[in-house]
Amino acid sequence: MDAHLMEFLGMLVRWLHVIAGVAWIGSSFYFIWLDNSLEAPAPDSENAQKGVSGELWAVHGGGFYNPQKYAVAPASLPEKLHWFKWEAYTTWLSGTALLVLVYWLHAQTMMVDATRADLTGWQAVGIGAASMVISWLVYDALCRSPLGKRDGALGALVFGLLGGLTWALCHWLGGRAAYIHVGTSIGTIMAANVFFIIIPGQKKMVEAMRVGQLPDPIYGKRGKQRSVHNNYFTLPVIFIMISNHYAATYGHAQNWAVLILISAAAVSIRHFFNRKHKGVYAWQFLGAGAVMLGVTAWWTGPYGPPPPMSATPVSFAQVQPIIAQRCTTCHMPTPTFPGIAQAPAGVLLNSSASIAQNAGRIYQQVAVTRIMPLGNVTQITEEERAMIARWFHDGAATN
Ligand code: HEC
């Protein structure tokens, strides 16, 4: 397909994905907050007798709201019952479409990093797809196993296994693709929780009520457990979805450890908020999250003794041919690289003025995070990377 149309299609799908994701995560946050904020009605009150286990008052958008939660179910099935499921399904479907458009269809440039593992494009796609399916199967089996009754141990094990997946993917795929596939694996678990557990459980509860029976509380409990897991997954997943803008994270030599650290920080911060909804200010969780993010900022930064100046500074004449040969097929006004319609990220590298303007970013992408040239399709050499680094440290001369 025409590169421009492809990009436009990608834009529409991404837009939809973000909108659906906002709706899904928003309702997930809302219901977790709601659940944590409920207060039990007085034991002999009318509400308690109706079977209400908790309620609250809220004011929003100029009106007062009084949601109530029933311990198991109300005495009779209300005529109109709202479900929350299409937010989740739309997010997953549009996200997977985007994954195919951006990564799987361009696996050679977007997924393979020969310095990590010398794979074919198909192998990289296979690894990515398998990680999504296997993650769900293993996670679901663990939740159903006897361990599923021990929330803390289950949570720790799931975190550990996802850490293992992160480590493996970061060794097999380019950093950016590795991160996104950790994200799509967790996102698949989240959507599958809704599709295979939460919604079917709710259907069984509603079905039982329709035939005049009290629903089995196990469905409510099971659904609640998965929905709490989803709540803890949200912050790491959202970070991963925006991580492609931050090459210092996914381009780091130990990018797997960086992602695990950021995810641990995110879970810890989420935990602080979940406790806070219950009126408990467990500052240590917020503090731990902040410390972990601080450590990550320092660790991923280019801090250290600056390399000594070269005796004869690297000149522009030495660097320009490298950039012309390795970069401009993509980074020029009308790129010749197949599938690239405009200069990526708006970065032009076809004149000395634009190279001067982007010197810092060139250094960052070529020598620090090493993600450019993308997928190293133009086969830049180690000597050339070192040359660009020295040129930058020597003052980035452009004449
Ligand atoms: C195969 C095409 C291709 C080649 C070759 C290529 N790039 Fe890129 N470059 C991209 C794409 C695609 C992006 C946008 C990445 C994104 O969406 O985050 C990009 C982004 C960038 C950015 C902006 C990153 C940021 O967020 O600040 C810089 C700087 C850059 N490239 C420098 C280079 C340099 C220097 C070279 C040559 C050594 C090079 N690129 C070679 C495709 C390429």
C-alpha cells in the first residue's frame, strides 16, 4: 500500500486505540476507587436490609450521585443493567491492529536487532505473538491453581514471571519492540481477564438471578481478583505504550532491568493510591516509587567522566559522509527507504545546517541508545559510531 495511506491508517488506528484505552482505564480506575471508598451502611438501616454492603456519596458535573454495592446481588434483576466491556475489547483490537501495522509488517527494521539476536523478521514476529499467547495461558493457569487463593504470593510470582519475559524479549528483539511486546502481553492478559473471566462470570450471575436463584459468590470474587490485577497492570502498561518516545529507557544496554525497575515503581505508586482510597496514607509506597524512578533517571543518563578531547578534533568532513550514507535514505524531505513517507520524527539530516541543529540528538541516537540507524538497515559500523561520538564530544563542528 502507498506509504502515506499506510501512515494515515496507522494514525486513525492509534487515535482510536488511545480513545478506547482512556475509556477502559478510566472506568477501571473509577470502579477501583469506588470499591475502595464504599462505606458499609448502618446494620439495621433499610439499605443493609436490602443487601447493600457499601455505598458512598459523590458530587460531579453539577449533580449528586449515590452508588451502592450489593454484597452478592439485589433481590431482583434490574431491567436495565450497564456493562463495561467494549472499552476493553476495542482497546485490545485496535492495539493489536496497530502492533501489526507498525511492528509486524516492518519486522526487519522495527523488531530485529542483529547485535542482540540474529533473527529473521518472521522469527521476531513469532516470538512477539507467542509471548502474548503464552503469557495469558501461564497467568490464567496460575490464577486457577491453589496459589490463586494467596493474593500476595500470586502477585509476586506474576511480577517475577513478567520480569523473566522482559529479560527474554530484551535479549531476542530490538529494545523498542521488546518493550512493546511486554506491553502487549500484559495488555492481552488484561483484555482476556475481561473476556474470559469477568464478563462470563457476570453473565452467570445474571443468568442465575433470571431463574430466581442467588448467584454463586465465587464469580464475583474471581472477577474482583482479576480486576484488581488489571488495576495494578495499568501504570506499567501505559508507561510501555509511551516508552517508544524515550530511547534512553529501551535503548539502554540493560533495558530489561530498566523496565522492571520502572514497572516496580509504577506498581508501588498504584498501591499507594489504592490504599489512599481506603483512607490509609501509606507514604512509604509513594516514596519507594519515587526513589526507584530517581534511580532510573540517574542510571539511564549519560553521567560519568566525559571522554578526553581528541588531539585533532573530528571534522565535519569526516562525519558528513557517514551521515549521508547511513541516515539520509530515511532522514531527507523525500525518503527513498521503502515504507517511509516523510522524514521520520521530522528529523532532516541532508544539510550541514540541519545536522548542526540535530547534533545532540544524532549523538544520543547513534552512540548512546544506538537505535539509529533503525534496525541498522544501513549497516553503520562500530568505528563510524565511535567517530560520531568523538565528533560530538569535540564540539560537533559543521564546517
Ligand atoms: C530505516 C530508516 C532510518 C534510518 C536509516 C535512520 N533513521 Fe533515524 N529515525 C527513523 C524513524 C522511523 C524514526 C522515528 C522513531 C520514532 O518514531 O520514535 C527516527 C528517528 C530519529 C531521530 C529522532 C529521535 C528522537 O526522538 O529524538 C533521530 C535524531 C534520528 N532518527 C537520527 C538518525 C541518524 C543519525 C541516522 C543515521 C546514523 C538515522 N537516524 C538513520 C528511521 C531511520
